[in-house]
Amino acid sequence: MKVSVANDSSGRWIENSIRYAVSEAGGSIAGGELVMARLSELLFVEKLRLYTNRLPRSRQGGSS
């Protein structure tokens, strides 16, 4: 799945979160692995939200 976030309001947040995750990946601060796990979950959910919000209304599911 590929979703462009360059022109989206959450784009800056996602970009900064990815930068933070990369810095945590090489660190040795306690809890770094937990931060990475939760952050990856959050980013995944946000990408799904962006993807489904861009689908035609008839394909979004849920109640109409």
C-alpha cells in the first residue's frame, strides 16, 4: 500500500515520527523497543485512515 502524505495535514507528523523511530532504533535508551512497537502501530493505523478516507465513499464501508 502506498499513500502519499506530502499534501496531507498529518504528513509532517508522520515524517517526524518516522525520523524519531529511526533515531530510537539505534539507541540504547530503556524502553526504546516499546516506543518502536507502539509508534509503528500508530503509523500503520494512520496510514490506513488516510487510505480509506481517500477511497470513494461507496468503497469506504461502514454505515452510509
